[in-house]
Amino acid sequence: MSVLSDRIRAYRPADFQSLLRLIGQAFGGETAESVQFAVSARNTSTFVAEWGNEVVGVAMAISFGRTAWIGNVVVAPDFGRHGLGSALTEAACDKVRRHADSVLLLALGDAARLYERLGFVPDGLYGTWTATASTPGIVNADQCGDAGLSLLDAATRPDTTEQCLALDRRATGEDRRAYLEIFVPSMIAAYRRGASDDVGAIAGYSARLASGRGAVIADAPEVARRLLCDMLQKAPATRIEFPDANGAGVSLAAELGLRRFKENLRMRLGPPVSGYQPQAIYKALTPAVG
């Protein structure tokens, strides 16, 4: 444990405005709604670094049982190089490693060096893509295609919701049910129509909160195309983040006119996640949980 551990403590509701400022300055585009979601999500533990009477750092740990994620690690610029980032990350890791075999995170830029010193190793790149002012075709139905697929509001059918959650487990190798519960009302399931047009096996799902947090998981590129088009038609400014190992996703994003503007390094502490299938992930759920 870091010698600075006495400056790290659990988050209190009175810290919220400090967190909103820190996270907003570090990542941009954050709202009170998105930060409130992050700190209140189930199985989430939030830690802050305190200097004097001021909250100058934050880190969050999200537990999925045998796996866990560390996210939103931020230290105010004026308090950098004091070891607070390491101390926060260690506190978050200590919390989740009691149960998790593997701890994961997405590192931006030079932050990867900090995590390497703590034992994390690279586990693949995630690119972040977004529409531009000249992005063509996002609302073009011909570009979205049909591919014998129909979309269904998953929340109207409990069995469909369960299929979406099972699809998520197969893609990520993780049981994210507790975290995904808040996304269920926004889940759209894609299914392949049969001769009777009945709902068959679910081939993919999308989910998106007003804050932009959400996922697209699909078992084939044509399914992802339909789901991504639907999402971008409703919210053109949505940022799409997914693993570079999903080559079909990279091609699809380019075809839809999206622009890659940054990348994060997925890193892990512990063994590779069994069952992880990056080729099925077309939009990460949030930057904090992949």
C-alpha cells in the first residue's frame, strides 16, 4: 500500500461537485447525470484523494464477481506527481481483488505507464470514433440495410432481456448483469426474422442512456450495422468505442463515415478473461467498464 494511503478515503455525497469538476476537466463532455450514474451504479466503490480539506483525486472500482474494472482515475493537475494516482488505483484494486481474478481498465495516453508500474499489462487497443459535420449516410436507410433483421424493445419481453444479458456474457466473458440493469429500459434487441416473422434468437442488442453511455453487442457485422445505424439516427453525436481487434467494427465505422479521434489501451492485472470475444463488441458500455 502507498505511503499516501492516509490521504485516500471513501467517497461521500458531499464530494459530488468536486468529482464532477475533476472528471469533467479530465475527460470532457461529462454531465451531472453521467457522474451521478457512475458513483451510484451497483457494485461500484468510489475513492477520493484529499489534500487539506480539498478533494483533488478520484478513482472508481466496479465489481463483476470474477472480474472487475477500475475507471475514472483522475488527479487534479496541481497535485500531480505526488503519487496520488497510484494510491487511488491501489485502493480501488485492493477493494475488488478480494473476489476478482482479473482487474481491467482503459488507459489513456501516458497513464499506461502508471498502471504498468502497478503490474498491469496491455490487453489490446480500443479506438473511439465519432461523427463529423460532413459525416454522410448516417440517416440513409439504404446504408443501414435490413439483412432480414427486426428491432424490438427488449424491456417489453423479459425473455428477450435475458437473451440480451446472455449475449453480453458471451461477448465480454463477464457477468455485468448488476451494472446493466439500469440500461434495460433502453435496450433494443435485433433478431432474425423467421418465416412466420416470430421473434427468434437474439442476434445483438444496443442500449444507450441519455448521457451517451451504452453498448452495442452483435454476433455478426450486419447485425451491428443495423443497431449502430439505429443508434446514430437517434443520437448522431454518440461516441463509439470498441476494440481494434474487432476488424469488422473498424471497417463498419469507416463505412458509416465515423472518424477515429483517440485510443485507449485496455490493460489487465491478472490472467486474460476467459471467453472474451472482442469481435462481438461494437460499442463499449462505458469508458469505466469497457
